[in-house]
Amino acid sequence: MAYILPHIMEMPSYQSGKQPADQRAIKLNLNENPFPPSKRVFEALQSIQVDSLKRYPDQLCQELCEEIAKQNFVKAEQVFCGNGSSEIISLLFTVFIGAQGRIALPDPTFSLYENVAARFQVECVKIPTREDYAIDLNSLIKTNADAIILVNPNAPTGLLLPSSDIEYLVCHYSGLIVIDEAYIDFADPKNSAVPLIHQYDNVIVLRTFSKVFSLSGIRIGYCFSNPQFIAALEKSKNLYHVNTISQQLALAALKDKEYLNTTINRIKQIRDRFSARLKELGFTVLPSETNFILCTPPSHVNKTAKELYEAFIQRNIYVRYFDSPRLKDKLRISVGTEEEMEILFNVVCSIIKEGK
Ligand SMILES: *Cc1c(COP(=O)(O)O)cnc(C)c1O
């Protein structure tokens, strides 16, 4: 007897980067922030009263929503917090798209969307990006899908779509528009789509604490939209989905703007320097506005991207390799600390020498 539904049986598992057990491994494969969270997070963690944990958390994450609202010039009823933006992504399908719906998204992009679509029996219309990985907005609009999903800056390309293009999209498309801004703080925040939620009632903007705030482990994401959409998300979520500890730690992180800006600038500096050095070695590097780079090794390395990826693992360095037509000659490398990138760079140089 078949217990598991056929579409779940057929669905591939989400392919995530490896989490090596070895603590000394250099992990540049999940776009995590290499720097620790703010000291304020540490203090907040220490000040948590164990006794307070006998109570359920605040269902609405009110304090957190209010602080997020204040910092982004919106009202608290325009903010929803979830258990990672991954939870919010699932909720979008529950609330807005539904089984048998259709979504359109560029290819390549963050593959979780396709995975969740399969779970909800939603059709994914994938519109190839141009040769330079620029997003083909008109083709996305022409699909007439129920929703268009844009990751901005896009992953794994790192390319930013300027706000003028997003404005073009909202003017020409009346379906749901989801803009996933997991990496927007690494770009010029002037390109954020958040202000559009005041003028357009079909826009949802996603953010997360996982990347810029160095808090992947606490699982909090949030989104901005109109109050009706936010209320619909609230109604549809699981009970008490964001735990008490995470809510307090996220709030503490938000209040340390100075640390946030310092780490972002540091990561951008490391990224730009590492990109420039790879280019000197002959790599092609897409101009990233995120905390990762997508690069193509030159032929004189005498190794394919996949072989390089494996050679790095031999040296306890983990980057990301995607075995798909548009990405199979490339590596996605998250920006680590100065020391980590120095080690990686030296490994690349020694592999090139060996090949000669
Ligand atoms: C990392 C990432 C997320 C974050 O997901 P969380 O569940 O909040 O950790 C969301 N969208 C994109 C495009 C990402 O790269």
C-alpha cells in the first residue's frame, strides 16, 4: 500500500552544502557569515531567565516586528516574522499560490523555491537568464504565472537587479511579486523593494537574520507586505513558530547597527580583494553584491570546477559546486575571514603550480 503521496515520492531532496563535522574545516559553502554575532547577542543570551522558558513565546513576535518596522520605516502590521525565511517561503505557497498554481522564476536562482513548489504541486516556469546572467524580466512577465519570484541580489550569481528594474516589474505585472532580499544589505540598500509595499499591494519582500547578522542558527526570517497579506500569513502559520530565545537574540542583534555595518564593510572588502586576486590568476568572477562570489576557473588551472571543488575538500576547504548546465563550470565561494581567504588563495596558487 502506498502511504507516501506520489508527488512527495518523486520530489528530490533539497541539496544543501555539506556541514563537515571537523571544526577546523574552512566552510565557504552556505554563505554563512564568518564573523561572530554582535556582543549584544551574547549578552542577551546570558540574560535569559531559564524560568521564563516555561511559557510559550509571543505568538506575534511583537517587540521584534516593532523594531524591524521602526528601522525600515514601515508599520508593525506590515511585518511578519517566521522560523527562518524558509518557513515564510513555504507559507507563501500555502497562503497565495496553492496546489496547481504556477510560479515563474529566473534560472539559475535559489533552488529552495523549486523544491518547495514541488512539495505544493506547484508548476515552476524557469526563465533562463541571459548569457551574462542578467534577468529577463519581460519573459518572466509574459508567463502570466500566479507569482514571480526574484532573489535580489540573485543567488548564486551575486548580481543585483537595480530598483528601476523592480519598478518596471511592478508596473507591468499584477500577480504576486516576491523579492527575496536575503543579501540586500551587502549591496546598496537603496535598491531594496521595501518602499514599494506602500504603493503596490502585490509585493512581498523577504529578509533573514541568517546572513548579515551571523545568526543562521537561530532561524529567524521576516517579510514586509501590506497589512492584509501579513494578517493572512499570521493566520496560516504554525502555532508558536518562533521560539522565545531566538526572538530575544534577534532583537539584540538589530539594536547593534554599528557592528552590523562594520561586519558588512569588512566582508565587502574581503570579497573585492579576493575577487581581484582571482581575476589576476585568470578566473572569471561575476561582480558580486553579496557575501559570495561565482567564479569560473581558467583553462590553465588544468582542472574542471568540479575537480577543483574536490581538491579543496582534500585540503579541508568546502565551497559550493552545482551540477547544472549553467553552473557546472563554476564555483560559488562564500566570503570567509581574511585568514580563510588567504589560505584558499594559496591553495589555488599551489594547485595551479602543480598542474604546470
Ligand atoms: C540563505 C538564504 C535564505 C535564508 O533562509 P533562512 O531560512 O532564513 O536561513 C533565504 N533566501 C535566500 C536566497 C538565501 O540565500
